[in-house]
Amino acid sequence: MKKLAIIGCGGINSWVIKHLFDIIETFDKKDLMFIKLFDKDEIEEKNLLRQNQNFEIEDLTLQKAEVLAKRYKFDFNNTFISEDNIDLLQHFDHIIVGVDNNKTRRMLYKYAIDNNKYLLDLKAQGTQMAFVILDTEKDIKYYDEKYFSNLEVMERKGSCQLQTDVDNDHIENANKIIAHFGIYGIYLKKLRGEEPTTKEWRFVY
């Protein structure tokens, strides 16, 4: 049985969780997967704008991980993964990341490299989307130089939606696109034991 940790349950991973449920049902993987969701965020009104995230109005003020876990019958922990509790991930084989800050992202990259774990990182903002399949043969210096060298970016908290788009009710859907592609185009290949053609990819539409 493969054990998968989902880190973050917001703009990208709220849809990742739905697609995971769908492929488990469609491809008969139910007895081969244990999935646990990690997040401490509560559902806010802005998360419901044009169904930006996979929540309903009755979910308002509830915790994201718990709502999605109960809907799709997965396990959950209402907590943020940090340096203090990262050992919660020690029993998991795979990690899918959908977080809104690079400090957490770097911490998870380093943990996965140090512990030889499969990590798929899905990213989106506005019309930009990207994925990284962590290469555990590389060290953290490679990723530091490529993604984590800008101190201003490291301090910034991101979002799948640009604030101007939210203010103008101009919701973009890169988060939904990368979630669907990440599960059907990448993670399903992992479950089938197939190798992707690239481990790092970025697109702007």
C-alpha cells in the first residue's frame, strides 16, 4: 500500500484531492492507497468566488482538510507541517505539495531529498502554472539556486489568484488546470511505474 501525504488543501490541492478520489475509483486503486490531508486553514468567502476552490457555501468557517477528508473518505490532520512536526511525514512514501509560501516548500524539498521520498510540487498563480517532480539525486543547493535564492520572494505569501483579478471578479483557472494535469498526467504515471519525460515544467497562457 502506498501512503500519500497531501500538504495544503487550498486553491490547487482542493481539486487535487477530488481528482485523486476519481482516479482511485476509476482505476480501482482504493485498496492500494492511504491518503492523509494536512492543512489548518479555514474556508473563507474568497475561496468560494467563482468556485475558485473545491468548497461549498455550507463549508464556510470549517477547516479545509477536515471538510475534504470527510467528503472523499480520506484521513486528515488539521495542522500545518513545520520544522517542529515534519516527522509526521516519516511513514509516507509520496508527498504532493500545494502550498502558498516558499519557506514551507523549501523545507519539504529538503526533507524529501534527505529521506528519499517522492515529491510532486504543483504551483499556480493567475495564468501561470508549473510542476516540479523532485529529483532526489540532486541536492538542496540545486533547488536553492533555481527557486529559493530571492529573499523577497521567500518572504512573500502567494495565492493562486492575483489580487487584482479577485478585485475585478476575473478569476483565472491555472490552479484547476495544474491540479487536473498533476493527477491525471503525472501522478497516475507514478502509480503505474512509468517515468515522465520531464521533471520540471512551467507554462503561462
